[in-house]
Amino acid sequence: HNYHVGRSKSHYQSGDYGLALIEIETAEKLKPDDLQIKEIFIGLTGFLLRLKKTEKAIKQMISIAGETDIISAKGYQELGDIEVLRGNLSKARTYYEKVLKLADPNGIARQTLDELPKDNGPKTVPLKRTEVFIDPNIALNRKGELFAQHKMYKRAIAIYSLASRIKPNHLPTMLNTATVYYNSENYGKAISILERLLLSYPNHKNMLAHRILLAQSYVKSNNRGKGLKNIAIAVKINPAAKTVIKANPVFEILQEMDEFKNLTQ
């Protein structure tokens, strides 16, 4: 089993995540009661959003470790996250509350409960069973999106931060992070990320949406001048965007300004 654990770590470090998963699955089958192997297995399957495999392994781990062990608290935290991804918020709440009763050393369960809504929103969609990931960075971005749709912004930012550690300065991760900061009304953080990305990725394919979000962030920060500057650039990228910009409620405050009228007419 140590051989397969070593190979799994090697594959993971090389970015061969599918092979890493196969090796740790083999090790887990050879030593089903080894808690260290279980933790690695849960970590990797959890990263890749293999919900059923992760759930089964966590329940086995808890039965081995016992209900009072700190490792079980981490397990219940992960079970809560799984239920959020499935859209089962009441079941998720039950798991997070179990964590509080056992131990919550990093305060994650308390933070999650503070943000966890009672019910699903009208536009929330759970993770589909057909969604399969072999790259933890892409999987974590998806997990962040699913938490963000429930307005669980602090958890979403923490998940995106983890994705950034796996793949630093990754454009989709940074755009997702900026969007969450914007939605949580931290416009300064959103502006900081979006401006930095303009230097790293001056011509990426989502530049129109990037410029509009940056314009919104500046307008929300009462900097109309920079808001108008980014609107002008957005219109230059795609003149058809004028209609969307004119109808954007964030820009309603600019409607009477001649510069805005000239840009959107």
C-alpha cells in the first residue's frame, strides 16, 4: 500500500490527477482501515467532487475513528459541503451543527452556518451527476460557484483561494473571486483583482464582461469617471453591448450624464 500512496503523491505533484486517484484508490482498498490513507483518499476525491466516493469514505473513517475524534469533525464538515453541492441545505445544516458539537478549530462550520440559507433560491442549481472533473482547480472553481449561488460568499472566496494555491494567477479563478467580492459589496477588492488581471491578461476572451464588471465596481465605489472610462472601452470592444449597458440598473445613476448618453446612443 505504501508503494501506491507514494505513486499517488508523485502523480499528483506532476499534475496527473486521474492517475493519482487510481493509485490512492488501490492503496485504500489494500488498507481499508488505515486512517492516513483514508484522509488522502477523501482529500483527493473531495477536491475532484467525487461526491459518492467521498461520502462513503468519510462515513467509514468516522466509524473507525469514533464520533469524538477531531478527524470526525473534519469529516462532518466535508459531508455538510457535499450536501450544499447537492442542494440539500437542511441536511447540510445538520452536519455543520454536528461539527460545532465536536470541534470547530478553524471556525469553518460556524462561518458556514452564518452564511447558509434556510432554503434554495429560485435560481440555484445543484451539482449535476454528469459533471466529472479530473483537474482539482476546475473542480474547486465549480464548488466555489455552487457556494456563491447560495450567497455563501466567505466560503466561496476561501474555496477560490484554495484553487489559486493549486494554480496561481489562473484567470477564471481570479474572475470568479472578483465577482464574489463584487456581489458581497467589497468593491475595492473586486477592483484590485480586476485591474491586476488587466496587466496579466490584457486581451482575454471574456474582456467585455471583465470591463463591465470593473465599470460596475467603480460606479458602486462612487468613482463615476473610471466607471465611464471602462464603459467606453467595453463599447469599443463590442458596440452591441450599448443596449445591455444602458439597461444595467447599476448604471442608472449615470443616465443623465452627457458622456454616458454619448457612449450608449
